[in-house]
Amino acid sequence: MNMHVATRTLWFLNTLVTIRVSSHDGLDGISVLEHRARRGDSPPLHVHHDEDEIFHVLEGEVRYRVGNSERLACAGDILLAPKGVPHTYLIQSPKARMLTVTRGRFETLVRALGRLPEHEGLPAPSGPPSPEQADALARACLKFGIELVGPPLA
């Protein structure tokens, strides 16, 4: 296992992400990220242009929107957000834990925008971003093949 990328746990937006398998660990560039989030967490509706994204709910209830369909997923459920298809989620339970599996570009985004945790657990909720913050996030995502195309789920 290539451990040249030492930092494995980051605060990313309002979530705590642990990189379980880095895209640098194997030969196929696959990454497995574990996300911990609280009720109400929802990223903007977005599209991965370069990779599929697989979600595996480990704990809690998460409402996913993939394309024009929505699904409530619970522990043990797995679903696919194919590349090119808009998707997002909304944490329905008090807390949730899920894995995302991608080809590694999403991991690169998490590393670029993530920050070292200041304490155990989740970061304090940041609330809605300012227009400047939302624009900066959209620009950063585009660098990693991810396009923000709509608001979070409410």
C-alpha cells in the first residue's frame, strides 16, 4: 500500500471524510471514502463528468436524487450515480455514515478543499454559502470534472 499520502481524515464542507482506500493505493485509481454527516446535510445537485459514483449507506437514512428519481436508502443499501447524471443526497436521520466509491477524481477534490479536523467528530455546520463561496466551490469543482447544476435537496 502506498502511504505517500498521509492525511486520511479531513473535514470536507460539513462532513467528516476518512479515505479508506486512496486512488494511489492500488493500480486502478479507485478510491473509497467514508463520509459522516448530520441531518440536513445535502451537497448541491452536481454531475461527475469523468467517473461513476457508487454510494453504500452504512448507517442512517439518506434520500438520494439521481437523475429524475429519488430513493430513501438505509444501512446496507447501495446505489449508482452514473457519470453524466445529476445527483445529490439529503441526510434524513440524526446522523449517517456512507461510503462513496469513485475513480479518484472526487478524492482529489476532497483533498484540495478539505481541511484538517480541529477536534473529534463533525465540523460545526457552516450554513448556506455566500454567493462568493458558492461561486468559488463551483469553480473548484470544475477543475476536478464535477459541475454544480442545482441546489441541495431541502
